[in-house]
Amino acid sequence: MRKIYISLMFLCVFLNFSLVNAQTGATCATAQVIASLPFSQTGMSTASSGDNYDNTLPCSSGTYGGNYLAGNDYVFSFTPSSNQPITITLTNTGQAAAIFVTTACPDVAASCVAYSIESATAHSISNLNVTGGTLYYITISSSPTLPFFGAQTISFDISIVGCSTSDLPNASFTYTNTGAAYNFTNTSTGGTSYEWVFGDETLPPPYNWYQADTNANPSHTYAGDGTYLVQMVATNSCGTDTVSQSITVVGTAVSGIGGHKSLVCYPNPVSDLLNITSDNLVFDKAGLSIVNILGCEIYNETLSDISCNLTKQINLKNLAKGVYYLKLQTDKESFIHKFNVE
């Protein structure tokens, strides 16, 4: 009886393994065939396809420890009829998702053609040139070990379009400003959606794209002097295009209540002594502090009996390079100034 039970258990395991691997998309042998473009499918999932491929691709390991072939895998196959650029886009999925394009099964290490991992927004591979008559495998997988966002299985919608170079968006913009207030005019062609970063976000690149402005023609006011890199991404169904310009903001004070009061720090960037001046400030007591980009306070001082103008120096020679914020907090108002240490 025991032998029969063990045999039945083995048979169940074998049948379950066989059924999983027989599922469409579970392996290269049962890959879902994409016959022509454009192709789109919604409500997809890797839950039933099994974890059949591991981290053998050189492009499967992410910068932050995510192994993006360690999750369940769903495999598509596609043989283009001619040379052309294609764009593969995943939407309605998680940040642990990944796309791999290979010219052999994902367990062949040398076959990695393109990939998309660690995306802050929609996962996509844009304007990928494929060769007519070549068999490609498009594998959707995920990272169970990605910090905070790891997942063994994912849901996703997928679209694949074939485009010519002329179908891609062409990103461009101009701007005007009054002091630190900038108005950006989008002069792109072919774009359907846009994302902007202005170089003064609280999160460092590439995470600053989580704070992107999605208006077509945004306005932005800078809090302090400095040179900022403005980037805009134009997107359509065929792919993306990115353009950037550096702008320099000079002589800008951070205004407090009433507009005639100000706090200025210079030079910016600074390498040793930071000079702090203020005009038309009267207070009995105030807190002067410096915080880093993570919000950690690294300097604090209590000031008292300021009758009108404040003049002060702080030695930052031993401070690590990066972005910091100077804050003056009185009982009635506050002033914040962004500066860089180099």
C-alpha cells in the first residue's frame, strides 16, 4: 500500500509538472506565437506558467539586487517578416516586472538582445531593431528579491508595435522665465504623453522620475540659485525620445511672508564656507538647520535677537558632496534654500 501511495504521489507531481510546462507561454517549446504586428493582449499573468528559467542571462541581475528571471516566466515567440524597429510595452504590472528579448531560450547565456528592468513607470523596450526571418523569444518574468517590490508572479498587459524611425516622437522644448519662475513650451512632434524633471527634485536620479510633471507645458519655480538639468521625455506607441537643457538660476532669494524678506546662501555650489545673509528679518529666536536629501538633519543652531539683517558663515569643508537644504524657522515663518556641496 505504501509503495502504491508513493507511486501515486510521484505520478501527481509528474502530472502537475507536465501540465505546468504544457501551458501556453510556460517554455520556449510552448511559447505563445505572435503572428503579426501590432499585437496586444490584456489580463495576462505568469501565475500558471511556472518558474522554468533562472538567472543565467547576463542582463537578468539588477543594480539593486533584483534577479529578474527568478520569478515565473511567460514566453512569446516572434519572427519578423522584415527588418524593422519594434517597441514592447508592459502596463498594469508591478515594479518587479521585467522584459527580456533573446535569440534563443533564456537559459542560453549568450542570447540576450535587449531587456527592461528596474523601471519606475511602464516597462518598455523602445525602438529595438529586429532582423527579418530571425526567431526571437520575448520573456516576461519578475524579481522575487527586489527590495520592497519583489514578486514571484505578476499580472500584465502587453503591446508590441512595429514602427519606422519616422513614427517615433521627436522631443524638444523652449522656455521663458521671470526670475526663478520658468514657463516651458513643448515643441515636440509625434508625442502623446510627456514627463518632465527640473533638476531640483528631492529624490536623486533615477528616482526623481517618480516626481515627474506630466503636463505638456508645465511651469516651475526654483527655490535657489544654481544650474539645473531640465529633461523631458516624449512618448507615443512606437517609443520615446528624451531631450535635456541646462538652465542657470542666478540671484534668486527665497521669499518669506510678505515677499520683502529674504534668505540667501552663497556660493552655490559650495566647497568650504557657506555664507548666509537675510534682509528685513526681526525675531527673538529662530532655528537654523541643514538637512540632506534624505531629510536627515546634519546641522542645527538656535539664533536669537536678530533685529534686521542676519550675516553668518558655516564651515562645510567636511560635508559629503551632494544636495542639501538650509532652513531658517522663526515662530511666524520659514525660509528654505537648496544648495550643493562639491
